Amino acid sequence: MISSFIKTSKKNGISSLPKKHGLYIQLISIHGLMRAHNLELGRDADTGGQIKYVIELAIALGKHPDVERVDLLTRQVFSNKLDPIYAEPIEPLAPGVNIVRLACGPKRYLRKEVLWPHLDSFSDAALQHVKKIGRIPDLIHSHYADAGYVASSISSLLSAPMVHTGHSLGRVKRERLLEKGIRSRNIETQYALTQRIEAEEMALDNAAAIIASTKQEVEEQYELYDNYTPKRISVIPPGVDLTRFSPPSSHNKRTKIAATLARFLKDPDKPMVLSISRADPRKNIATLIKAFGENKRLREKANLVIVAGERDDIMTMEKTSRRVLQEMLFLIDYYDLHGSIAYPKKHRADDVPDLYRLAAKTKGVFINPALTEPFGLTLLEAAASGLPIIAPNDGGPRDILRHCKNGVVIDPLDSKKMSAQILKAISRPDVWQQWSVNGMAGVKQHYTWQGHVDSYIHMVKNKINKHQQATRTVVAKSKLATAERLLICDIDNTLIGDKAALSQLTSQFEKMDGKVAFGIATGRTIQSTLRELKKWDAPIPDVYITSVGSEIRYGMRLTEDLGWQQHNDYRWRPNEVYEAMREFSGLKLQHSGEQRRHKISFNVDPKKAPKIKEIRQFLRQRDIHVKLIYSHEAYLDILPIRTSKGTAVRHVAMKWGFPLDQVLVAGDSGNDEEMLSGNTLGVVVGNHSPELAKLRGRELIYFAEDEYAKGVLEGIKHYGFLNKNRAQ
Ligand code: GLC
Ligand code: MG
């Protein structure tokens, strides 16, 4: 990267370019390890293809004339076993493009399956980032389920459109594991698939567009989801970095990797049959060795080169890779392939382009014998290097071969035919030449990052236009604008219930000289809220979040937050909800005063009513996208997909500039859950209802012993929230 091109603005240390008024795009990719130089691809299961994809996308987007700024948000990791760069809050990636690392849960590296409980704090850190740089992104693009979860929440809070790329999908993975005979309980403990699938459904629900790499991904994978809407999915295949992957030329010097292979091969100039993959059973390396070993003519004519990840000591590797490598070594010995097979132990990232070129130079072929191949980036890299390809008859290869016409598909289970195909590919010089030329041309035409980004920007631009920033209401002289901290209380069973405790809370409050603003967040309507607060002689709120977060009002004049109303209109079609909900017994509409513009509420008979999960699925299958909130085992609220007390509290905090660690929220029941989670200071009162018990032990959620307002006071004391000199 040409870092001297990057100007650093003093305020926030972020590189920026003078390109004005262009798009600001936020990419989110949370797990794995990302840095600007020498990606550690293959270091573990989470640092692989997605990482490379996202980095290359970020760089390519930065080059587009309509794009001013790209922030790639990822998780910050502190570990003395890792490169300290992974702890740096900001790392320039290209002009106008930065990796931004946000704190999320524990400091150490975590695999993606255990990140779920920490994602709310990633969202909040992302909002703080937005506040710091003072600009709301024009587009938020999430990668993988975890980021989809985060983007669903922040895109709704920021009123920015969201785009999602799955990379791989939980429902597909679950099917594969079940097919293998793994028990569903074991699948759950190892892969946390329920959360992953739920997050994927959520992302599909919220995203204005989904980007897939192949047609098959749309037709066979996304199709498994309740929220499958094919017209929102665009197939835009990723690109190949053509500056790295290019055909051999006469100037290419003898490379390091050629020297490595020469240690294995008797005649290194024979056509090279090359395969590059991780040491994973699905990659089916054994069948390839059999195919080669069993075919005498092929053995005479060609060399086999197998790059199966990297290794130090096979004996100490984890079981699945160890088995794959052991089998590879046994087969080499069994067929006695010494002298005509190379299987290098190590290679550098820079050796990979050289490997393809070397294979092309010998008029060899690239083979991917994997059992399934949804995409197949290596096939494109080979094609860009002028090396013909052989690959399984599956979605990725089919698309690639349709576009490039540079090889053939095979049945990965049939070793006889596999060897015949390989032999054919290297035995006809004219066909070889045609495939080589076709591959290079096809990649240039269909699989460049520039082409990808052109389609991408074209597609997202009209989504962005539709989504112009919501109008912001400004309220004169509100305490909200000057206070340092914000206290938000639920009303029923939290603020009210114990009169003496409430008046104690009120008097504590009055001592704070306007340093702390006060708000309520309730399921009640605004009218009944005002009545109830008066009856209990509660402090007068600066902000009213009512009807389960669907309405926000400020100050004495009860000024409505119109931006919030607009935000709630997103995908809200109440008539369809009323219609669909007639299907269920055990649910009775609450009285008409409780039915609001953005809230539909039922009383629930838990004995007769279906499970919330079933209702959710039923609605999704009808393309109805809403939020369901169950409280006190008695109420069901249906809200617009982006609405809850939690998003409302965050909207208020963002708008008025309260960092979330200066916001204390107190509640007792299910509709309080979202506002209690994440980076706000949460307090659950002692008399809480059972549905909140699951929050016990979460970071920043304090379970008070005392009940009602006493519990709130206990929580305030716990956090030192009303201490005058509380550190900011
Ligand atoms: C309040 C509301 C009601 C809602 C319930 C749970 O009781 O009046 O409509 O269903 O809170 O959020
Ligand atoms: Mg309550």
C-alpha cells in the first residue's frame, strides 16, 4: 500500500482523501484476523476466504470514483501471541480506506462461535465510532451472520441502508452436519447454529439487498430461509487480483517455490497437475492421488503437486487434518509415487501465484477434486494465470466454466474418469491453448474486483437514494442537550410500586443540578403514562419512550420525534399483520387504545397460544417482517422490525450525544430486554419477571436484590451513577 499518499486528519487519526461528497461505506466483518499486509490466511478456520474477500472488496471500493471513504469494522484483539497490529484501533489499508478495530467482549482472540453474547457491545462501539467521526455511513455492508446481526441493529438506529453477504450459511451447514450423522445436540454445542441462523434470518429481514457469489447460492442455499426473497438477492461474483495472478512470461525468474518442488520431482518440466486446498476431508485429496496413482500413462506424462495447507508436525495437528495428511502419505507410499509427486510442507502467500504460473508454463492443469464447491476462488486464480481447470460439477465451477470455457467438470467420486479427464486435458496442445486463453479472457471480463464494484455501486446507489437520512427534530433548551448522563426507567414494576422508594429516587435526582437527564421507557401509551406518573408523583421526564419503544417524545411540550416515526415505517404493513394473526388461537387483541400506529398488541393465554417461535416463522413465511416481544407471560407486542425499547433508547442516546456508558436503564420484564443488553448500564429490579432471568451474568447487567424503585436506587449506587464527579 502506498501509505505516503494517505493524509491523516489530526482529529481522529483516520486517513482521508480530498474526494468530497462521495459515498461513505462501512463494511463489517467481525471474526478472524485482518490486517493490511500479509494476511494470515489459513491460520485458523476463521481467517480464510472471507477475510481475503472483504479486504479486496474494501480496497476496490476505495478506488471507485463515487466512493469517498470506506471503514472496515472488525474486532480488536489483544494477545501477545499475535501481531500487535490486531490491537490497533485504526490501520490504513488504501487511500480513503481504513481498518477500524472496535472493542467487543474479552480482549483475547475468540472463535466466531463464541462471539454471540458480545455482539451488542460491538454494535454500540460502532455507534460510538460514528459519533466520533461525525458522519453517518451511506451504506452498511455486513459479512457473515455475526456482522449481519450487528448491521441489522445499527443500520436501523442510524437509518442507513444495509447490504448483507452471507459467505456461508448456517442452515446449509446444519444440513451437512446432519447428513454426516452428527447429532443435533452436538452440532448445537459446537457451532451455536441456532443463534447463527436467527442472525441470518434477521439480516435477510433487514437488508435492502443481499449479495451472493453464484446462482446456486441463491437457489439452493438462501432458499432454505424463512425470509427468502430472491428479488432482493444480487449475484455479483468476487474478483481476482489480476496484479497478483497473471500468466507466465519469459522474464519470470526461477522462483523459490520451483526450487522447493525440484526437491521432490525427478523431471520437474513435465506437465504439472496442481491442486491447492486446506487439509480438509471435503477437499477429497485422496481420490486425486488414487486417480493419479492408478493411471500408468498419466504417471508417465505428468507430475502431481499437492499443496494441502501448511504443517510443522502432523502428529500434533488436530484430528481431521492429521487424518487427511496421514492418508495422503500412505497413498503416496502405496502407489510408490516418489519422484513424480510433490507435497511441500510450507509455502508463503507469495508462492501461490508462482505455483499457478509454473503449472501453466509446463502446460499442466489445475484440479479441484472437492466433494462440493459453492464458489472456488482458486479456480479463478488458476484461470487468471492461464492454467486450465478441472473441478466438481457444482455451483461455483459451473458458473465459472460457463463464463470462461476453460476446462471441464468431473464427478469427484469417480477416480477412473478423473484420471482420464486429466490426461485428456494435458494431451491435446490445441485444446490446452484455447482453454488457457479463454480462462484469462473470461476472468478479465467476469471476475475482476473493478467489475464487481461497478455492479455493486450501481445496485446500491438506488437503495441509498431511497433511504435519505431521516429528518431530525430539534428541541430548544432541553436538559437532554446539556446533561452528562441519562437515566431511563421502565414504569410498571420498576419505577412505580413502592411510593417511599420513588420519592427517595426523586429527591436524589433533584440534587443533581441538571447533570442527569431522566426518561421513561414503557409499554403504556403516552396518555396512560402521563396519568400514571402524575398519580405516583414521579419526576417529570425529559424523554418519553412509550408504546414499547414505538413512540418517542421530548420535554414539556411532548414534541414527537418525527425521524423515529419515519424510521418505524420501514417495512411496516400492519393490515397484513392483523390479517395473518387471525390464524392463531390463544391470542386476543388488547383494547383499541393500545393499538398504535406502530404497535399491535395481544393478550396471551399461554396455555392455548402457539410458541413465539412458531408465530415468528409463520409471519416470515408470509413475507411479514416484524419484531415480536413477549412480556410477563401475558402480552405479545408486534412492532416494526426496527423497533423496541432498546433501539429507541439508543436512538435517543445517539441523537443527544450520550455515550452508552453514561446511560443507565432499569427494567423488570421482557420488553425491557433489548434496552438492558449491550453497553448501557443495565439494572434489573429484584421483582423481575422470569423471562429476564437469562440475562443473569451478562456484562453490564446488574441484578438488584431490592424491588421496584429501591432496586433502581441499588443499581444507581452499584454503578456510582449519581456521584457528582463520576468519571466520564
Ligand atoms: C403495557 C401495554 C401493553 C403491552 C405491554 C407489554 O402493558 O399497555 O399494550 O402489551 O405493556 O409490552
Ligand atoms: Mg415493567
